[in-house]
Amino acid sequence: MEIFFAREVSQGECRLDPEESAHLVGGLRHRAGDEVNVTDGDGTLYRCILKEASPKEAVATIVEILPDWAARPYTLTMAVCPTKNQDRFEWFCAKATEIGVDRIVPIIGEHSERRIFKTDRVKKILLSSTKQSLKAKVPKIDESVSVENFLKGLPDEGGLRLIAHCMEDGGRKEITDVLYGSDSRDITVMIGPEGDFSRGEVEHALGKGFIPVSLGESRLRVETAAVLSVGAVYLSFLGEGRKKTDL
């Protein structure tokens, strides 16, 4: 199965931009009459018949609309400090998309080595990873924001909020225990920079209802900790027939 992306979906047709069209027609050699799957990036999958096989603007006629394609039973926001090496953060974004994430917020902490983060390349990575992993909803990537302003922008209450930090006196709980003990389907996880969150940032997060969690005994890179958190959330929702609080 292949999934293609169309920015323009209207009047029963999907129109692909030149890059997608070149891949569809020039790279994969699809021709008029072929069945193709197209997403609008917002969660809907369109089963189509290719009408115009132009490598500059392919046009496909919609024959079936499948809303909420490959949707997960939860929403996940990952607020992660960008790494000094941007490639490592981009790797996290790709893997998080494959597993399942809805929103990624690059947060800049007091101890962050990278103070500026540009999202242009990440947007392309998110789209590519969405298609590769056969999903129909492309995660959102926010512009970077300070940890303080990210926390200030949150309502006082809302969903399950977790912050992973390395302070031994922080009363941390194992992330799996917290996830399996909660019925919330709206989850936010904060991951700090190479130098960890500052104590003030942790205290601010706790004041916003964040639960301090541990990801185990190993020392993890930022991107590894972030991917592990995404995976932990994903696994906690496998087998929806089970009562999570009974585990």
C-alpha cells in the first residue's frame, strides 16, 4: 500500500503538487486508471482512481472517503528540547510519527545548548514519515518556545501531563505505572535538554499538574528518551478491550 499527499481536495478530486506528482507518475510509474490512496494530512484517506497522470500535477477522482484513517484512541503532545545536533531531533520526529504523535513542540530550556530551531525541514520529515507508516494525519510542529512560555500557555488543568527529569529528589514514578494507572486519552510529555530541566522549570511544571516520571535506570539521550516516551504511550493503549486501571 502507498499513500500520497494532496493539499487540494475539492469537487470529488485530489490534486497533487509537483513533488508528489513526480513521485507518483515519474518514480512509481502510475498511469491513468490506477487505484491510488491519497490523504489530506488531516486524518482522511481517499481511495481514488488516477484521472490525469501528469508528473507536474496528477489528478485523482475520489471513489471512497475514509475519515479517521489509522486513528489512535489518544492524543499525544511531545514537548521536547531540541538537541545540539539537529539531525538527532529530526530522527526523533520521524520515529515519533511512525509510532504515533499528534503535536511536537520544540521547547527551549534554561540549560538548552540549541537556542534557535527552524521547522522547515521537520515539516517535510513529518509528512514523509506519515506516508511511510501508512497514516493519514500529519503531526503538527510548533515554532520553538521557551519552557516558561510553553507552561504559561497551558490551562491549569487538562489531560495527563508528564515530565521526565533526572533529579533524584523529585518523587518520580515509573512512566509505565502512571500510564497504566490513568484513563486519560489526552497526554502531554515534556523531555528536557542534554543538561536536564532546571529546578525552577520542574517546579513550574509541577504547578501546572505535571507528574514527574522516570524512564528507567539507563542514561538516555534526549531523542532516545523522547522516542521511548512515545512508545510507552503507544503500548499502554494496545488492546483497547482491557481496562488499563485493572493491569
